[in-house]
Amino acid sequence: MKLIDMHSHILPEADHGSDSVETSIEQLKRARKAGVSVILATPHFYYHSDNIDDFLIRREKSYRKLKKAMSENGLDDIRIFLGAEVRLEVDLLKETRLSKLCIEGTNKLLLEMPFDMKWTEWIYNYVFEIAVKYKIKPIIAHIDRYEDKPAKRLIDMGLEAQINASSLCRFSSRMKMMKYVKGGAVKYLGSDVHGPKSPEYNEFEKGVRILGKYADDIMYNSARVLGLADRAEENGEKNIGGGLIF
């Protein structure tokens, strides 16, 4: 089974996830050891402090630097795709070019909910407007981090969700996350890796084992989004269908 990491911070100096090429190479070595062969790079985008043009230039420069280092370190067997982790902010809808932050080649956007304010109606209204006005399909980033009630409301809206593998490794959250997985709300698994010596890829490997038979479906969802599904079908992997209400 091809393991795909749909949430990572591996691009050097693109955000606080990796401070150098050396850190990124160490992260990639850990990913390979865990069996991960495809990684979606999702550096943070904060509307209040970022400009989309500057962000895209920074991301591309970082990506090229990393690809060169990967070749020099024998890591060309790992495929990197580009996206962003976009924080939902009160002024985010002023940005009319959000589609540029979607996962490359798609209309899917990894969207992080705010942590520093009370969840009120504007959050749900903004998520809906992003989907309807901009024809973007939000993927809720690490839904395992949010309180039960707002998380359930996002799921009830028909949104896809991504969980961090660490939430499957914690007994306190495993049962709830597996409920989301079995119910079809969780479509993607991520490491959310930060730093060179953090445990995220050990947790990713363990999380896949905990998912059991559901891991195939989750990895196929990821393959389909990244345009790898045809190859998966040639290898006899499962096509599961599914989608958003928007």
C-alpha cells in the first residue's frame, strides 16, 4: 500500500516547520523509514501576515531547494506535491485568489480553524461561503484538535476532514477518530510534521496500523486527489467514491 502524508511542514524555511534543508532531509528520511512515499507539503498561510504572491514565490523557491537536496541525498523516490494550510481568519474572504492555495491541480483547500477565538456563526458561514462563492472544497485540517460540538457541525455540513496520525496513537482520542473514519468523514491522514527529531512519522506508521482495513480507503482518497488514482487502479487498489455536498 502506498502511504501518502496529506499534511506536512517539510519545505525548508517556508514556515516554522523546517528551519533548513538539513532539517527537511532528516524529516524525509524518517518519512521513508515509516513507509511514506508521497507527501503533500502544506506550509502555513496566514492572511494577516502573508501575501499570496509572496507566499507562492517562497514556496516554489523552497520546493526547488528541497528537490535539489533530495537528489543529492538519494531521496528522489519520494514524491512531493504542493498545497498550503490556510488559517481561517475574519478577513480571509477579502482574498479573491484563494484557489491559488489549493492542492495543486485541484479545487481542494486544507483549511485550519481558528484556535484563538470563540467559535461563533461566522466560522461556519465563512466555510460555507468559501465553498460556494469560490467553488473551493475545504478539507478541515486536523479535525482531531477541535472540540466535539464544532467538529461534528463541520462534519454535518458535509465537509471532508483530515486527522493527524498522533490522534490515533492517543487512547483518549482514538475511539472518536475511528468513529469519524468509519462514518466516512475523515478522508485523509497527515503527519503534521514539524522539526527534525519529532515523532510524527513514527506516529504515522503506527496510525496506519491502527486504521487497519480503513487505511486502504484513506490512502486511496489521497491518491485520487493527487492524481495518482489511475495508477492505484492499475495495481488493483480499491476505488471508494465519496465527496462533498457543495
